[in-house]
Amino acid sequence: MKNKIIKPKTLKPGDTIGILGGGQLGRMLGMAAAKLGLRTIVLEPNVDCPAAQACNRHIIAEYDEPTALGELVNACAAVTYEFENIPASAVQYLEEHVALLPNSVALEKSQDRLTEKNFLNDIGIDTAPYYEVNSLEELQSVVMSPDFQQNLAGILKTRRLGYDGKGQARVHGTDSPKQLLEAWESTGKVTCVLEGFVNFIREISVIAARDINGNVECYDPAENIHRDGILHTSTVPAKVSNAVVENAKSIAAKILSELDYVGVMGVEFFVTGEGSLIVNEFAPRVHNSGHWTEAACTVNQFEQHIRAISGMKLGDPSRHSDCVMVNLIGSDVDKLDSLLAEPNVQIHLYGKSIAKKGRKMGHFTRIS
């Protein structure tokens, strides 16, 4: 029988927050916690991880290693995470022994693309049309179905794992059996979701936060451009009407409330030519498309997350500037000298030693 879930409480300066995941998001959470007088411990198997450079302690272990989880629980007043794909056994243990924020329900919904889309539709939120695909034969059947033939194109995505364009393949209604086989094999022949294409004019995202008392604050939507499946730029304000802005914030708040969510969440939308909104996905954590808040808001998304999970009052999400955030991918980091010479540019490098192709090395935000 499952034990009672530990409820969140208000933390005070000197208390410790645990962070699962040692990437750049964990790094920035550690920096934000320090500003508020809180200590952080990161659990991450990678010895040389970005978060370890900014946190008070680094437990080097796999995320489901029992001894490491016990150490984390004994040292922390609350635990959060910077990525979704945490082993289920670790989630269950943590939630039964310490306040885990956001909760396991949000993780469960977001870890599986099919579960996520079913949840969104169940609460009245529109998504792209989607089809469950468990085999090559099912993929062939779906592609030949009248519904998909009306759309004639879609993206085959693994139900679990995969990010920044990984675990995905484009599929067309006119694809040959050989092409469908290649698409299926490219995903690793695992359970998938086939998403129909959406006729949209732009992509936006909302960074939203909810505290332990149910109060919600939303940042202005950012307009996002992706390259090779990786976020390239986030521009604020987005070129959308006030009605779209308010609708996007309302949808994000609804998702947070339905999940009894505590913390910051990123919600990605497609905006159609008619101004309607279709949710692409949500991430139960601080989000790449919210990095602009570091430079353009008094309280950025990382501090907002720490405030939310610590029982503190949420900060004002208003921005004081227009801006464009640009990711530095791979060798883009070589632009550092020229960026340092620019006025009105804030730079954040993640402390990664090797600039691999497709690897996020940092970002900069240019204030208008």
C-alpha cells in the first residue's frame, strides 16, 4: 500500500532543496535558490555537470540508486527536478519521504506523449490530431486511414523520451512501404504517437507558475523559432493579439490547476491563422523558452520556481523590456567575444567543457 504523500511546507533561509538532474536548468535553479538564502543538492550521475558548479553539494549516482535517494531525502526539505524522465521507482520513493514538487501526477502525464494528449483533450484543451502506433502494421494502417489522408502529413514520435527533435520522423500519406519502414526503424521500433500536422502561423509558449496555495502567475508569451528540432530564438512580445495572449495564459493556468501543480511549467502552443490555440506539449519544469526572463523581468522563471516550491509569495511576472533570447548551440559559443562587445546583451554560458554539435552551450538575451 502506498504511503501518504508528503505535503509541501514553507521553507526558510538555510533550508535545502534537492534537484534531480545536473544540466543547465538545474544550474540556474541552484543560482536562484542561493539568492533567496536556500541551499541546494543536485543528484546527477555525470561527474562534471553544469549544476554542480552552482549547487552546494553534488551526489554522484544514478537517479534510482537507493542509497543516494536516501541521502537526498535526509538532507532536503523539498525536492524538485529539471527534466521529466525520472525513473518511476525514484519518483515513488521521493514522494513518500519528502515534498516532491511538482508532483508525480504532472510527471506521469508528461512522460508519455499519448497520456499527455489524452489528458489535455479530457480537460477540454485542443491538441493536434494524434494516433497511437504500436507496430509497423499499425503505422501503415493509420497512414492509409481517411482521417490521416485528409491531412497527408504528420510526425511520428516516440511516446517516451526524445527531446530537441530526437526520436521523431516525418511521415506523409504518400509514403511507400519502404519509407514507412525507415520512419518506424528511426524511432527504435518502440510505441509511438503519430501527430497530424497543424496549419499554424507561429509557435508561442507561456511560462506559468502556481504556488502551494493555488495562486497562478503567467509570463507574457514568447514567440519561438526552432532549427533542426532545437529552440533557436524566443522573442517577446510575440506577434499575437491581446486576446491570444490572455487565452494562452488561461489555458496554462487551467493545466496547472487540473494537475494541482506547484512550480513553474512551460506550455507550448501552435497559433492558427484564425487566432485559435492548439497545445503542442507541456513541460513540468522551468523551460528553455523562458530563459529571456533572466534579462527582461525582475523575477525570472528560476526564482519563480524556487519561490513556488518553497511556499513563498510568487513574484511579479511583468517584463520591463522587449527582448530576443538566442540559444548558443555547439560552435555558436565561439561568438562569445563579439557578444561581449555588444551593448544590451546578457550572456549565460552553462560551463560545459566540450561544444558538441546540437549541444546547448549557453544563451544570450538581447534587450531591445
